[in-house]
Amino acid sequence: MQNPETLDSRDSHPLRLPAAHGGKLVDLLGVRSRLEVDERTRAMLDATPLACSLWDEKLHPLDCNREALAMFDLASREEFFARCFELMPRFQPDGASSFDKLRELNQRAMASGREQCQWMYRTTANEPLPAEMTLVRVAWGEQFGIVRYARDLRPSLARLAQTREADERAQLMLDTLPLGCAFFDENLQVIDCNHECLVMFGLSSKEEYQRRFFELSPEFQPNGVKSADQIYAHIRIAFEHGGQHRFEWLHRKADGAREFLTEVTLVRVRWKNGFRVTSFMRDVSAMRAAEKRRREAEARSRELEVQTRAARVASESKSAFLATMSHEIRTPMNAIIGMADLMRTDNLDETQREFVADIRNMSHSLLHIINGVLDFSKIEAGKLELTPVHFDLLTLFDSACSVTRFAANAKGLRFTASIAPEVPRFVFGDDVRIRQVVTNVLNNAVKYTREGEVDFRVERIERKGARWLRFSVADTGIGIRKEDFAHLFHSFTRLDETANRTQIGTGLGLAITRNLVDLMHGHIEVKSEYGKGTTFVILLPLLKGDAAKAEAPRPQGSSFVAPAARVLVVDDNRINLKVALAYLQKHGIVADTAASGAEAIEKVRAADYDLVLMDQTMPEMDGMEATRRIRALPRATPIVALTANAMRGARQSIIEAGMDDFVSKPIDGDELARVLQKWLPTDKLAPLAVEADAHIEPTRVDVVANNVRNVVDRDLGLKNSASDENLYRQILADFRHDHGEDIARVRRALDVGATLEAHCIAHTLKSCAAAIGALDLRASAATVENALRDGHAATGDATTLARLVARLETDFGAVMSELADATPAVSTPTPAANPFDAGQARALLDQLSPLLNAGDTRAMDYIDGARRLLAPLGADGERLVAQIEDFDFVSASQTLRALHESIETAGEKSEQE
């Protein structure tokens, strides 16, 4: 029993009370004091951010605070007392028994007063719970106990792991940096370096770099200054002035075998409470050597420039002339051939029929020559590209044999052909160019053989470890003289003019063949004996094809329809959209449209399209970026570029952006048909069933009459408009309406420095001018577009740019003037003064209905009548006219059905009036 006159307080000083108060009063005061102390102690204990528990000497739990319950997710102290030993794994990470180790720690704490260690607990969910545990000996009365403080280490360990991971990432980025990197302290001592630094100098460790730092430079730099002094000066400048300090420095390898020039950049960086300097080193020896060689080459080039300038100008002029004349001649030649083929011969006599046959034969021969000249000009300009595909070689062989056998039989020659059984049927290559090469050689053999035979063989051989396709053509013709072998593959060269004076040709066939074979990485060999015959051997790399990837036979030309196909056309220009829609409607396809890349993405996300035709150049988001974003969607939709970019390399950039193919603008109907046949599902293509329409006759409209000034090429514009005069007339009207202010917009943009906006306007104007056949305007718009590419004037000369814009304005004015003279302005219709004629309105709708359902552009012929007859119907009538003008035939069909009801109502009202 304690002395009632003495009560231990928390500070261990005795509290004495007067004996006169009596024992009872002392007991009451003591109890109240203890209660207050216990409450304060409990409040402080529960507020402690550490898990705290009290244990006696025999490891019995006596108490714990709230943090201990929260740490182990326990509900009460009683649960803590009952499960305290469950909160430890059986063994600690070092392998010791948890209970034995805890008892040992308890004993040491009793002896020393304090012990601290790392301890592994576990949660009630049996997950590891690492903690820092502190054991403190405490006394109350004559007893001793242990207070355990536990701090949850999981947050600290997580932060430590994150720090270590960040350090590892930083070290990884530093070591993979393709620059040598070193770190200097304020005493100009090397602290660290990256892996590339060791590779650069041929060192094995960072310690070696620190130790041999001054050995890695020659004693003197090229300017004569001692290396040790100058490097210190550079580092001091970096420390004192900050920013970036760049200079060139001569280093040498650790083995002293080679010196090399580096570009060094010193950067001052903040580190803890001070600064450090980071050094970045790049080996520029090869670059400087290349620059030296380039300067020497430029000097030699300048010396030769005067001598080569005339030859270069002549060559460029020749190529330009060939390309221009080939295109100019091909257009009328196509017309001659077409009209000759369509000409009636059943009412001609024998002589006249022979004349017609000669016209046909000579026209085809001349067109073949023109095509050869065009191919050669492309080859010389480096613009001929190969398009390899998986194809059926047997089909190509049969086709070539069929044509050659016909020509040989006509001359009385014997033609034999064979293809070896080991030759694979399906190969990978440019089938069009392979066919051209084989046909050229076969045609030559037949052409220069008067009697005897021509033998054609296809074999597979192995040479120098590689497999080749071997095409051989042997004839019994006139042969080649030895002195002519050196000129055999020269362009515009014909051998033995005396013997071959009766043969028609340009001397380009073998030159083109040789160039095509070279493009395909093949070889061409010739053996000949003059007067006895010649053998040509063509070797092409054999790349085995995949039959599953070879294109299946599809409907030919434009003779197919695909009404079930879902197609999306994306173009920011209304004229281009109309042209594309008209071409698609010829195949029974009613396509959806989008005027921007963003709208295209939303439509592809919402619908499952069979094909997307994507304009390459649009404002805000171009076709390239839109394609990349569509490819990120869970869609496998084919995307074909619509592009006016005819520059070499455009195809590669389109494919790299994720597009599958491209169609050049202005759109060519046959090329679009090829793309549709290639990419639309086969089961949605069907042969075209042509049915005569007995009750609707098309109305032809002269769109650009006479075209005296040739500012707008009407024939080209019609061709670009799917040969649909109604469509062409609407496109011209849209051009006048939509682009009348383009020159003013370009000038305003340039005045405020918005060159990118001016570039976009010029690009769109170029495309639309090409569509209507305004080639001069297209050329001047393209010139301005190129000068403004990438948001700045590429010429760098404001005067030159002003001259280009002035030329553009002149060409634009000429086009607009001609269109104003040739195309009558569309007047705004006025409501008819006569009463509403329901009968005529119904008849009009009955005529329009089949045209709209078929997507037939002849519906345009009824616009004027629709304006007049449907004006009393108000907004619905105007909507129908607007939809037809915009070629939105699907919506127009829906509006037309609604108008039938309106007509009945309006008719009844008219009768009442």
C-alpha cells in the first residue's frame, strides 16, 4: 500500500497533502488527479502518428493507441490483444524466428533502455507490412515494461523505389544519348560520365575517365594554346556566365592512336545548393571532312559549270519538249483512234475499207511511238516508278504469246513458245513493266525477221547463289553487226538504216527496255550473228508471289456497278466533292461526304465504310493526320488519297501516312474505276446491266462556247467532270461563286503576314482550276503555292512574290472573264404569277424520281422547271432544288416523297382560290 499522504505524479515528484484533511479527502483528490492525467495521456497517445503499444516483461500486451489499430486494420484494443502475435510472419526476412527475435530484442531493450530495428509485420489480409520498430524501457511503480513504437515504411519504400526508378531512367537516357557527356564540380573535377563518353575515347570505366581526363587531349590545341589551360578557361566561363558555351576541341583516343575533332557544349546546371557544369561532346571529324570534300567538289563544279551548262539546258529542253509533245499529240490521237473504231464500214467499198483499216493501224502505231517517247522522257527525268504486285505469270505469258503469234502469222513466220515447269506461276513484281519489256523484245524479233521463226522461252535459273527468271527471245532475222553493238541501247538510234529503211520506229524501244530492266535490278544480254539471227536474254530477280494476294479477276474498265458499297468522300472543296460524287454515281454508288478531317474521323467512327477517298491537303487537319487518327480506331477501312501532288516521292509519303493507294486530281474515270475494283469488296461489285431509258432524253448544254481564247479547256474540264455536261456546268457556276474573292483573300492574308492561310487558298485554287480545265491559272496558282509552302516565302524575295501574285491575278481575271461571257448567270427565280398547277408539278416529280433513285446527273436538266413549278410550295420546293444542285440525290429523293403530299394540299388550296 502506498502512503495515503504521497501520490506519484507524472513528473515523479511526490505530492504531499496535510494530514489534517483526513485519508478520505486524500483518496478522492488522488483519484481525480489520476483520471485527468490518464485522459491527457490517452489523448496524446492516440494523437501520436506512430503505432504505439505497451508490453510487460513477459511479452504480454497491456495497451495500444489508435494508430496501432489503424495500421493493422483492427477494430478494438481487445482484438489487438487477441491477435497481436498473428500480426507477425513466422520468420523475419533474415530467416530468424519472429518470436525468438522479438524476445531477444525485448531483453536487450530491458537491459539497455532502447533498441531500434527493421521489423516485418503482416496485415490482417496477410500482406507484408515493413516497419521501423523502436523499443523503449519504461517504469511504473516498481514494475518495468516495454513501449514499442512502429512506423509504417511502405510509403517511404514506395517513394524510395520511385526515386530509384527515376534515377535508373535518367541513367538509361544518359547512357543511350548519342553524345559523350561528362559532369564537372565547382573545383573543375570530373564527377561522372555516360557510357557513350567511354566508347568515344575507348575507355573501360568511369574511374579511368576521371583518372586520365587530361591524357585524352593532345598537349596543344590547333590554335597553339596548351590544352590543360584552355579547358579550364572554358569551364570557368561556363560556371561564371551560365547559358551554353560551345566550341570545337581536338581530342584523342585513350590508346593515342588517333586524334579527332569534337564539338563541345558546356551547360551550367543547378545542383543542390550550387552549380555544376555538364559537357556534351560530339565527334565532328567525319562531318568536317565531308564539308571539306564538299567545298572542294563545289570548287571543281564551278570550274566545270560553264562547260556543262549548255549541255544541261539542252537535255532539259529535250525532256520538256518530249513530255509536252507526247501529251499534246496523245489527246487528238485518242480521238482519231476512237472515231476510226466507231466508223461504219458496211457501206464502204473495198478500197475505202482498206483506207479505214490503214488509218486504224497507223494510228495505233503512232500512239505506240508517242507512248514510248513519253516513257523515255519519264525515265530521263527520274519520274518512272515501279509498282510491284503479286500476279499470275502464266496469264502474262499467254497474253504476250497471243499477240506475238498473231503478228508472226501475219508475216508468215513460225512462232514457238514454252514456259518451264519449274517456273512458279505466281511471282512478285511490276507486271505492267515486265509485260512491256517482254513485248518490246518480242515485237523487235518479229519486226526484224523476214523469214524463219521466233522462239520465246521462260525459265528459272540460278546464278551466283540467286534465283532468276530468264526470258529468252531468239529469231532468224537480219542480226546485228559487231560495230553496232556499242549503240544497241542508245536512245533515238536505229541500227543498219539501209537494211531497216522500211521499218517504222524511233529507236527508243531497246533504250526503254534497258532502263526498265535496270530499274528492276535485272540484266539484259544480246548474242547475234549478222545475217543469221539474234537472241535477247532478260534476267529478272525471281521473287515468288503469293497466290492468295494476287488480284482476282474483276469487272473490266467502267463496266461495273457497286450500289451496295458504302463510300466516304472527304474534301474541303465543294467542286471536288461534286466531281468525285458524279464519278461514283456512274458506278451506282451514292457516297457520303465530309468537308474536313475531323468530320471524316467522326463519320468513320460512326459507320462501317468499304472505302474512304481522302483529300490530302485540307486546312486545320490534313488528310495525312486524319488517316493516322482513323488508323488508331478499331477499323480496317481502305483509305485512298485524292491528291493534286504529282511530285516524285508523293506516293511514298502517302503510303507512310497509312493510306493504301492514291488517285491524282483532276480525277481520271478509268483510274478511279481501277481503285474501286481493287479496294471495294468483290461481293459488292457486279457487271453493269445497261438498260435503255425510253422516256427520258438527256439535254446537252454548251458550257463554254467556242472557247476562242483557250483560257479554259472545255474538253479537259468535261473529262474531269466524268464527261457529264450538266455536272460541268454546275461546277463552273460553283467556281465563279466560291472562288470569286480568292485573289483578294490571298492579298489580305499576305498583308497581315498570314502566309500559311495564303498557301491554303492558292492550293485549293490550283486544284479547282485543274478541275475546270484552266491550266494557265492552275500553273500560276501552283507557283504561288510553292513560294508560300511551309508558311514562308520560299523565294525569300518579296518583289518576286508580288510578281507571282500579280501573274496569278492576271490569269484568274482571264478565266473569270471567259466564264462570265460563256456561262449565263443564274437568275434568282421569282414566284410564278399563274395559279399553282398540281398536274404539272406531279409530272415533274414523276420524271425526277427514277433519276434521283439512280443517282443520274440528268436530274440537273429539271432544275429550272422545278424552280418555276414548285415555287408555291415554299421551303420544301427550294430544298429539293438546292439538294439537286449539290448532287445530294439521296436527300433529294426523301424530299421528293414529302413533296407529293404538299402538292395535293397546294392544289386544293389553288382550286378554292
